[in-house]
Amino acid sequence: MSSAVVPNDDPRDPSAEAPLTLPEKWQTDSLDALSSSMMFVSGLIMVTRNRYLAWPALLLSINSVINQHPLRTKEGAQSNISVIMLGVGALIASYLPLILISPAQKVSLPL
């Protein structure tokens, strides 16, 4: 079970080092179109109050997190949690008026 020691077989030898090179596809900064379109749709939901657009915004945010390339993101890019929270926030903001605002009651005037 013991291995023979070879005198010039030192793994810490500086001449045996190889520089780290990333694949060529990773060198370009990719524009995250899903996050950008999800932010646009979330803003559109808040302006138009269209609650049916909240579901695609949530799906876009989940898809954006799944398809994210961590090595390609810039330092100031959005984090995963902020993208998901923006989609969930748009969903909550679109359905919140249905819960909080009660229908107006009929007031009968005496004759």
C-alpha cells in the first residue's frame, strides 16, 4: 500500500502550474433579457393594475433564476432573491386590492 517516492515528483513544483483559463463563451458579459423583461412586466402590472400579467411576471422571474449564469453576471447585477421577490411582489400588489377593498354597500334612501 505504500507508494514509491520519486525525487522530482513534487506537486508544489511551480513549473508544473497551469494558468486558469475559462471557456471562450464565458468571457462575454451576457445581457440578462429575462430579468429585464420581468422588470418591465412588473412595472406594467403596477401601472395598468392588470392582475393577469402578474402570473407571467412570476414565471419570468423563476425562469430568470433558473437560467442565470453566475460566472457571467456583473458585480452590480440583480441577485436571485431580488428577482424572485419582484415577481412575487407584483403578484401580491395586483391581487391585494381584491382583498382589501370591499364592495360598496347599497344605501337605501328613505322616502
